Amino acid sequence: MSSLSTPRTPPAAPWRKPFLEHVNSMDSPEFVFASLHPAPKDSPTDFLPRARFCIFRGMWAELPENKHNNAPMNERVYESELPTFTTDVRMNKTFEAFASSAGKANDRKYVQGSGGGGPCEAVWWVKESKMQWRIKGEVFLVGPDIEGDGEESSGVRTVKSEIGGRMRVVKEEGKEAWSWSKEMTAHFGNCSPGMRGSWKNPPPGQPVNESYDEGLKLGSKVEDLDDPIARKNFRVVVIKPEIVESIDLSDPETGRRQVYTFDDKSGEWSHQECWP
């Protein structure tokens, strides 16, 4: 059962339709995801940029249909403009989402559950149409504690508030049965057995001559949606956009940059056309 509470229903973003049309035209919807990593002690700056390629997995609450996905699915009762991808809790980007947030968690033991909120940037280059899309905002992690018995953690409450506030009801019937944990499992099921097995790899970035859990190994394939090791490490990452830019580079003589900015007070997007 969802504990989602949305004080207002945000209108559809004006950039949503063209963004999805362009990204869905890509052979593989890869994008560059950048976050901030705490700088070493005595560094002249507090954070350093980190970037990596990720795969767009659809908007939150709108997981694309996949005939190979046998996970239980939520009814399509919400839609959003919240891009998602998946990651391993042991990866640096998970730590960075917490460490660069207002809470500034500086120990990895504090980033095992849902939460985050650090600044991020995501960039797609759609070569088929020569369009660049850039999304600036905050990043949140959905973890295995997102629903459960007992009192919710501050991280869970933050995720449900920040992400839930951007979810739009499109079907009233079935809304009360919508589940955060079911949505997370559906994302896990949407990955191939080989991708699911990557969450049972040895610790990412650890030197190969150091010891680790014998249950971890490269090249695993996971069929079980409830595999305890893979699910422990699996996370869904949700980007909450604040500024979205599209740049049309298809014609040097007519190129334009479209800039969309979200107003948190009104819940609406403003738009400005700029030079590329």
C-alpha cells in the first residue's frame, strides 16, 4: 500500500513530449550522468565532478512494457517527468547522492537506504535528430526500505515527499494500491538476468587481491526476482529536474536553445528561447 501524498497535481511539463520522442528514437538511450564527489582533505574545493554513462529506464511510475519482465507491476495510475536508471549501492554515485545533499552524509554506512538529494546533471546526445538534452536537478535513491513495517526513516520520507510531489495522477481507480516496493521490483525484473547478476559482482573498485564475500563473482545470471544478494545491492535512481535545456543543432542557421525552469512554489514550468 502506498503512503504517497501529493498536495497538488503538477501539470505536465512542456518539454516532456519532445524529450521522450527524441530519447525513444535512440538505438540505446545512453546518457552522461554527473554528480559531486567529496574532495580529498586539504583540497582547495569541497567537491569534485564525477561523470559516467548510464541507461535511461523511463520516467518514474511509467516503466516501459517488457514481455520478458515477469515481475508484478503497478497499474499505470501515475505519470511523471522524473528520469530513472538503476545502479549498485556500492557504486560511488550512490554515496555522492547523499554526501553532496543537505544532510552531507560522509560515511558510506549512512547511504544504505533510500534518500539522497544531491545535485546532479544528465546529458543526452540524440544523434538521430542532432538534439542535445540537459537536465539539471537533484538525485534520489529508492532502496529496499522504501516500504515496510515500523517507522519510516528520514531518507524514505524525503524520497516520498520529493518524488511523490512530482507524480501526477492519471487514473484515480487503483491509486491506493500503488506500491513503491512493487515499482522497485518491477525495475529489477525489467533488467536482463545478466544485468541482475551484476549486482552480485565483487565490490566495485576494490583491488582484486583483497578478500571479499565468496558469494560474489563476475558473470552471474539471476532469474530469481528475490535473490537476496542482488536485491540488497540494487537501487533505482530517480532524477528530479529543476532546469531542462534542449539544443537543436540540426541546422547551424536556425539553431535554438530551449530552457525550461521549474517553479517549486507554483509547481509550473517557465520557458525561454535562447541562442544555442
